[in-house]
Amino acid sequence: MQLQTLYAAAGALLVALAGIVVYHAYVVRPALARLRHLLELHDSLLSGGTGAAGRLEELGRIGERVAELEALASTDLSRAGFVRYDAFDGSSAGLSYALALLNRQGDGVVITSIYSRDDSRTFGKPVAGFKPTVNASAEELEAIERARSAES
């Protein structure tokens, strides 16, 4: 009788294993294939077809480009200040001017043009740290201050 019980248990085990194999073949395997397909589609949609590795590489390139743009922005002449004035008594047209062109650190130049009835003269003076490196007129200092307070 014990041998019959052993055969019955072995048969039940074989039937259970066969059931698991059939279940895996017809249910689990197709579900896993569908899931794999959906993950590939997801990666393709999010990355333009390059997958997660492509997205990480693209992020690295974006970081490099941002660093390049920040370096460029630190040297651009993004701050400007302009003052018109009358350099001499008797002229009221306001044709003389001072123009300050500075970067974010306050380095650049202030250009001054002085107009008179007989001629016009233009001067350029270097600026470092929002301060002229040579003597400057009140109008030039005002142009530098306007550039300093300008939005960049």
C-alpha cells in the first residue's frame, strides 16, 4: 500500500509540474514579453529612441553646454549705462554723452563724446570692478553707475 501512495504522490507531483509548465508557457511568458515591449516603448518615447544610457549622455552634454554659456556670460558686455548732457554752456541740445559698456564683474569701457559747435571729441577709458582706472568726469561716473544698476 505504501508503494501505491508513493506512486500517487509522484503522479500528483508530475501533474502539478506539468500544470506549472503549461501556465508558464501560456500565461507568464507572454505577459513578460508584453512587459518587455512596453518598457522598450517607454524608453523610446522618453529618450527619442536612445534609452536610459542616451538620456544620461544627453544630460552630460547639457551640463557641459551650461558651463560654456556661464563662462561666456561672465565676459559679455551685458551692462550698459548711457548719459546725455551739455558739455559747454550755451549749447542745449544734449549732444555730448557718456556710454559705459561693462560685463557682470564691472570690467569694460566708458566712451565719452564731447560735442561743441566747432568739433566733436571722443574718449575711451578702461573700467575695472565698476571703477574707472583713470580720472573720470561726473557724467562718466554716472554712466558707470547706471550700468552697475542695469539688469543683466
